[in-house]
Amino acid sequence: GAGVSQSPRYKVAKRGQDVALRCDPISGHVSLFWYQQALGQGPEFLTYFQNEAQLDKSGLPSDRFFAERPEGSVSTLKIQRTQQEDSAVYLCASSLGRFGPNTGELFFGEGSRLTVL
Amino acid sequence: QKEVEQDPGPLSVPEGAIVSLNCTYSNSAFQYFMWYRQYSRKGPELLMYTYSSGNKEDGRFTAQVDKSSKYISLFIRDSQPSDSATYLCAMSGAGGGNKLTFGTGTQLKVEL
């Protein structure tokens, strides 16, 4: 497809379950970002990949959160032992350039909305 | 206190009005300033991108950055119902690229 694709669009999990969220970036985009957007808030940075290398994971809120991009294209965000406070929209974004001031426009997917009961 | 402050609204204006949206920030390292538009249940999309201080105009949209006051603005002229969305300001430091710090977002409704 032409844009960033995320799946599932909606996920309901029971507290304690593990979830996996998938992101297909725009073909050829080097940089991939995950952001978390809580209800009524702006997106908050979670982690960044340049190709397959995870260069920054400073925004991951706990060691229950894990992200990977093994072949430098598709990325998965995994949340283990989900808690209610993990309920949010998880946004994936990609850009053409490498990390730095001129990475180019950031293109966002529509997000995966996670609800933890 | 958050690094970026933005009034969440909601802001309701009649069609054709001039809309002013604003953000303040505390981190003097921010060099790149952006405005994103986010429709309900969609991802943010980039509207305007400005480096350092100054003005930038694109059609009905004008972005202003005043680094001395740590204050940025987005003006929308001749507002349309299709402009109804949440507007997010975002910024990053000199080496930060697209590791963005967002404001809360202002919800705008343009009424017929």
C-alpha cells in the first residue's frame, strides 16, 4: 500500500495478556518510530529504528515493552503482561531519511487502539 | 510541568473565521517546529514545518515561531468545516530529527 499500515486496528486484552502490534512502513523508508497516544493527549515517543537497528528506546515505559524490526522493514511492538495503564493508541510512523535533522516528513499510520480490561 | 503546553480546547468557530492556535514550550534546545492535523481515529498528518524563528505560509495556513518567547502559532484563514480536527504542535532539537515532543492537541470545530 501507499501508506503506513498497522494491525490490528483495535485490540481488547485482559489484564495480564501479552499483545503484539504490527507496523508495515512505507516501502524504502529507513526510519521507523513508535509513539503512544493516551486519550486526550498528544503522541509520546517510545522507540526508534534505523533499518533493523534500534537506536533509541528511551521512551519505552517499562521492560514489559519490547520492539523489533528484524529485517529493516516490518516492525512489531510487543507488550507483555498488559496493565490497564497500557490502554492507548499505538502509532507507528516512518520517514525516508536517517536519524537527524533532515529525516524528512514523518508519515503516521492510523494506529492500533489497545484497550486493557 | 510538560515541555510543551497547548490549550486542549475545544474551540468552536463559525465557517470563514480566522483561527489562532498556540503552543508554548520550555526547552530552548528545540529547533524544529511542526503542526500536525489529526482527524478522529486517524493518524496525525503534517501541515507545516518550520526551522527556528520566523513565519511560513502555505495556502490558508500560516505558522509563526518566536524562539525568544518560546511561543509558536498556527493561523487558519477562511476556516472550513473540513478543518474540524485536533491540531497538534510538535517540536524537536537540533539532533532530534523526528523524535518529536508533542503538545496535548487543540480540538477545533468549524460550524456551518
